[in-house]
Amino acid sequence: MRTRRPRALQLVRYTIQTTVAAYVLVIVIANTTGERWAANLHTICPFGGVVNLYTYFVEGGYVAKLHAAVFVMLLALLVGLILTGKSFCGWICPLGSIQQGLGWIGRRLWPRAYNKLPRWLDGALQYLKWAVLVWVLVQTARTGRLIFQDWDPYFTLYHIWTDEIALTGYVVTAATVVISFFVPRPFCRYACPLGAFNGIFNSFSFIRIKRDAQTCTDCGRCTKVCPVNIDLCASTTIRSIECTRCLQCIEACPQNTRGCNTLGLHTWFSGLVPSGRSQGTDAPSPASAKPGRSKRVPTSAWVFAAIAIAAFVLPILITNLTGDFKIAGGGRGSGNGGGRQELIEPGLEGIEEGLDGAAMNVDYQQIRGSTTLGAMQFMGADIGDFLAEFDLPQDIPLSTRLRDLAEQYGLPLSEVRAYVDHAAR
Ligand code: SF4
Ligand code: SF4
């Protein structure tokens, strides 16, 4: 049986990446326009589950703007990580896909300048993301706020049309976009806390990439095509935390096309199968043809792709069908910045619905134009007093946003912020 042409697999990968990125955009637009079926971006990002672990298990609640659905996302992520390693980054994550697309453009615009960062600098910068991961976990646990939002290019790109973006978000995003034209996936490799977390699983995932040193000719093509500069010839099992499981190296290996399966995907158990039963090859490899030599059975790249996608999609699909994936109401905010330590008791997430959806925009310290009167009431402000303080009609609906008050009644946001800060003390 002849293996499929490499190009087809990458086309499928690009299609999946594009579809996910577009789908997330639809959800975010729906959320920011007030559709109650649409979750906020934090709720559908698995990193929300990672940063919420401490708060949930130690303090018994959720970080501001998160709720139970983030644990479904985390479960989906973990299943994929355990089975396939860091495939989420290479096949699903929209921010990774965007950087990949920008890199594709940059590589064609200035091929001589693309990916020319000195190795020592590239390697040193890769440690940065661990510091970011620790900082985000500690600060989120300490404050109960999604502190990374104000730095996160993923959030910024998907909310660029809103007034929710902090200056730091613009700066990091601009840097990410510009550098992506010259360096492959710079944010993923140097600054992404989720990328650091995901990379841990590359060492022991159920399916891993292995190189057969017996049949490898050291031609270096795998290393050359690797978008994250992994030296595949330096090891026989690819454990690098940078590997996004894009599988371009496997496709590029000329020995694979000769039926040697030199660079392939292997499960924990592939070495247990006796020689002479390899899959997906045209002919037995020269090494495996030797009698008595054990031969690992490779896993098809297509099977790997199907597992990677199914592992992420199925938990979400199933919990949607069973009703356990509750994103209705859009989580806690269409994208506001962080807030105070704002914990919701597990099982009481629905308490906010009494405010007609308004409390979904709760923010304590960074009142925004999209914050509603209902959200302010949820924070403890007496809306009657508030309206009286500014000589506003008492019958203004709780769903009214502060930016509407500014437009209709000339009430500056700064004065509202000062009032809320004062009322909360
Ligand atoms: S080692 Fe292979 S699968 Fe991993 S990132 Fe590089 S090319 Fe992609
Ligand atoms: S492309 Fe294949 S043969 Fe060439 S160095 Fe990589 S693993 Fe070895």
C-alpha cells in the first residue's frame, strides 16, 4: 500500500486550522454582539481550564469570566495531549495558525531573511515562555483575574474592533504580527504559556515521532523543513517541547517514500509487533528485511490526524449533546479585562441570569464601555443611587451599556469608574 502524498495531509491541516480560526471568530462576534448562545473567548480556550485549576480546587470557584465549560475544554486538550502530544498547537490553535500564515507570506516575500535568527538566541528565547507560564498561573491564582488577557495577542486579534484591548495587548500583538513575517511562530515558541504547558506532553504522548537511525541517511531534509527548527538528526525520539506535530518532517523524509519508514509515528506498543507486519509501506525497509530484527510498526499520519482532531472535538461535542457544556450566556464577559477576586460557587453559575444577561459583563477594577448597569449592580453598586447621583432617569434598563450612557447623556466613563470604585469600598 502506498502512503498518501504529503501535500494532501498538509492541505487537510491548513483546512482544519482555517475552519477552527473562522469558527472561533463567529463565536466571538456573536458573543460581543450579545448573542446568549455564544461563549466568550476565554471560555472556549483550554488555557482557561489550566489557569482555573488552582482557583477551583483550592478556593472552590472560578476565575472571573470563566465557568464550568473551561474544564470541558481542558479535558479535550488533555486527551489530545496524552494521545498525540502538542498537536493542538499545530492543528487547532487559531493564534498558531495566524502566525503560520504570516510566516508563509514572509518566507515568500524575503526568503533570505526568513528564519535567520541565530540558534543561540532562538534557543535562549524559548525559555521565556516558562517564565510567562509561571507568572500567569501565580498571578491568576493570586488575583482571581485573567491577567494574561491584557497581554494576549489571541484575545487582542479576536477583539480588535472592541474597546476591550489594553495598550499592552496592542504592543504584544503588533510585535507578534511583525516578527511572524521573519521568524516562525514567534509567540508560540517564545511567549505562549499554553505552548509551554502543551510541550510537556511531547515526552510521553501515546503517539510519538521516531527516527530509525539504521535507515536514516542523515540527509537533513526533515530538519530543513521543520518550521520550529528542531534538529531531528540529533535524536531518535522527537521529544522537543517545540514540536507541534505538524508532520512536515515525516512527509519530507525521502527514505519514507522508499518504504523504509525511517521517520514515522509510533505508539507505546508499536515495538511489540513482530517484524514483517509494517503498515503503510510499499516495501519492507532494508533494515526490517533482515531476518530476526524487530521492526516498529508505524502509525499512519492520517490516523494520527484523525485522533488529534477527534480527541479535541469529541469531548466538546458529547458534552454539548448531553447539555454539560454550558456556554449559554457567554460566560462572564464579552471580553472585559480582569476584575477582582470574583469567585462563583460551583453549581451556582446560573445566579447571574437573573440580571438578564447584564452581569455577564461584570468587571470590577476596569470598567469599560461595554459594562452594563446590571453588571455594576452585580458588583454591589446601587443603581438607583447611581442614576440619581448623575441625574439620570430611573427607568434606564439594566442592560444599558456605559458607552450608551456616555452617548445619550454625556456621562464620561471616568466618572462612572470613580463612582464604582467608591461604591465598592
Ligand atoms: S519535528 Fe516534525 S512534526 Fe515536529 S514541528 Fe518539526 S516538522 Fe513538525
Ligand atoms: S529526512 Fe529522513 S533520511 Fe533524511 S535525515 Fe531526516 S530522518 Fe534521516
